Amino acid sequence: MEIKKILLADDEANFRELIEEWIENFSQETDNKIYLINAIDGEDAIKKFDESIKKNKPFDVAIIDYFMPKFFGTDVLKHIVKKFPIPIIIISGVKEAEKIDFIKEGAIIFEKKPLSYEKFKETLLSVIDLKIHTNDIHLFDHALKKLEEVVSEIEKKIKNKIL
């Protein structure tokens, strides 16, 4: 059995307690041992994330709320992606239209509050074994730039044929 380390950043104590309960259930229902670290706001999340990196014991997944004191979830998200990318789940009550902003910043999944246990379990199962490596991100970024160049060339050729 592999031990997974999860960072949970949410300023609502009741929500953190609910997630703790769900993590216990998840551990019992799956073959995953979960070590959950709570952060009470964005600043605390960044501090705990940085400590895990310094100790060479990074988190496997981060679950982050958007609206938190001191730093918003997007600030925490950007910090994690820049320092040591891991799968990030944003769970928030923000409008669905803002979902794309989280994905653009590096979140793997956006889930809207309130969330059912079954949806939480499905979401966690989909990311728990993902490994994101900085090199993979650079390769993806390079491939995306190349694709943009190809699309630009095709657009130019189409434009020239039309004119």
C-alpha cells in the first residue's frame, strides 16, 4: 500500500472536517493510505507546501479553495505550479464561467461546492496516481508552441489561397 500526501487548503473549518472524514472513507474503500495536511488559508498553504519541498517530501495532490484569506486559491495554485507541479483540484463556489481561469493557471480539475462524497471520490481517484514532472510541462509547452506555429502557417496558406 502506497502512502499519498494531500494538501487541503480551505478557510472553512467545517469543510476541512468534512474532507477529512471523506479521506478516511476513501482510504478504507480503496487501497490508498492518505496523509492529509490542512491549511487554514492561502498563506498557510504556501508555507506548508514550501516546507514539504524543503524536506524533500512533496505533496502528491493539492485540494484548494478559491476564496481564502491572505492569498486566493489562484495565488496558491500559481505558486505550486511554479515551484513543484502536482495535480491540483480547485473546489469552490465560484461561477462556472471562471472554471477556465483555474485550468489555464494549472489546475487539473475544478469542482463546484457543494460536492457529494461520490463526486469527491471520483475526482480524487482520477488524480491520486498522476505524477506531473517539470520536464513534462516544458515538453508540453514546447509542443504547444510548435502546434501554434503550424496552425499559423496553415492559416497563412488558406488566407493566400482565398485572396
